[in-house]
Amino acid sequence: MRIGTLGTGAMAEALAGQWVRAGHEVMVGGRSPERAAVVARRTGGRRGTLREAAGHGTDAVLLAVPAPVAPGLASELAPLLEGRTLIDCTNPVGPGFALTTEPGPSAAVRIASAAPGARVVKAFNLCHSGVWHLSPPVFDGRPLAVPLCGDDPDALDVVRALVTGLGCVPFDGGGLARAGLLEATAAFLIGLWAGQGVDAQAIAPPLPYAQGS
Ligand SMILES: NC(=O)c1ccc[n+]([C@@H]2O[C@H](COP(=O)([O-])OP(=O)(O)OC[C@H]3O[C@@H](n4cnc5c(N)ncnc54)[C@H](OP(=O)(O)O)[C@@H]3O)[C@@H](O)[C@H]2O)c1
């Protein structure tokens, strides 16, 4: 696949590295040419500007910038993102592990509104960038599950394939209207992990117990 990243930070670097190793043609796009060059060298991808990465990502574009600036960037690049699968990994989490988007729409919905021709899929937002460096992310013998929220079946298929390629298991989280729940889940988990230092993985029982057996 041809994949572009919008951003050269921790998430772009982790996922770009995985995708290059999986054989995809990745362009790392950033506003700083120096930083894009560094991350391209580390990951084995090509370097580019934000515009070049959006153009390169004919199969998928990863939006990996701070949530408050993501809709503005999506709007700026909207003509280039027309028809693109736009993977939104942003977390609109602010002080006190609260959602900065409330009481308005989720970050994913704001991004989709800003670039109406893009096919937005919320994914990869629940885990620290360090997890996305693992090959594969498997814990206690169980591959990591990655929930996806999106409305476009083809875009969801693309992201499912990328998730599977990482050695993870895609979970269908429903339409983009439910992406806010994924963002809230991230805020809640980060609050437990970073705020209290507890193992949030322990909050959910195995499936048979979850179903009341
Ligand atoms: N880090 C994690 O563990 C993690 C996990 C899950 C989700 N996320 C989410 O993923 C997104 C990216 O996180 P990150 O940790 O990769 O962030 P990061 O390391 O801080 O990198 C942010 C990237 O966004 C760019 N950027 C910032 N403002 C911009 C603007 N106005 N226009 C264009 N580019 C801009 C930065 O460019 P410069 O270098 O030029 O400043 C940098 O390339 C965030 O929304 C975060 O909430 C992060």
C-alpha cells in the first residue's frame, strides 16, 4: 500500500516503521523538513511535506498531530484527502484526563467535517506509541485487539488489513458516530494508567463472565 503520515511525532514514527517493515511504501510528512528526514531515515520511509504525504497516501493517510490542530490541518489538506482513507489516531485529552472536545462533537467527527471527501476511520488511539513499536503487540499470548470506528466499508477494510499486518486483531467498533466513545475510552484508560498507575487491562472480565455466565 501507499501510505502517508501527517505528522512526524511518536505515533507517526511507530506506525510508519511497522508499515515499512510490512512492505508498504510510506512517506513521512511533516511541517519540519529536518524532522521528516530524521523520521524517514529511522523508519525506512520517504520524507515529504504534509501536502506531499497526503498526496502520496493513495491507500491510506495517518493523521497523527495533536487533536486541537487536527481538524484545521484536515481542512487545509481537504482537496488532497478527497477519497483517501484517513486514519485518525488523535486523542482529545486535556488536563484532568478530560475530553477537550466536550460538549461538542468528537475529534473524529470534527476531522470528517473538515475534510468531507475523506473516509475517516478512528483507530490506533488506545495504546501508547511504544506499543506500536512491538512486533507483534502480543501480551500473555493474546494479540492486541484494535477497535475501529468508521462509516466507509472500503476504508475499514484497508485499516483492518493494516491492523492485521501488525499482528493485531481488528474489532468493529461501529460507525464514526461512535468514535467519540473510543476517544472517551482513551481518556478514561489514560487516567487510570497515568493518573493512578493501575493496570487498566484488569477492568474487563473474560467474555463468558462479561455475558453473565
Ligand atoms: N504518543 C502516544 O503514545 C499516542 C498514543 C495514541 C494516540 N496519540 C495521539 O496521536 C496524535 C499524535 O501524537 P504523538 O505522540 O505522535 O505527538 P507528537 O510526538 O507530539 O508529534 C506531533 C506531530 O504533530 C505535528 N504538529 C503539531 N502541530 C502541528 C500543526 N499545527 N500543523 C502540522 N503539524 C503539527 C508535530 O510537528 P513538529 O514536530 O513540527 O512540532 C509532530 O510532527 C495525538 O493526537 C495524540 O493524542 C498519541
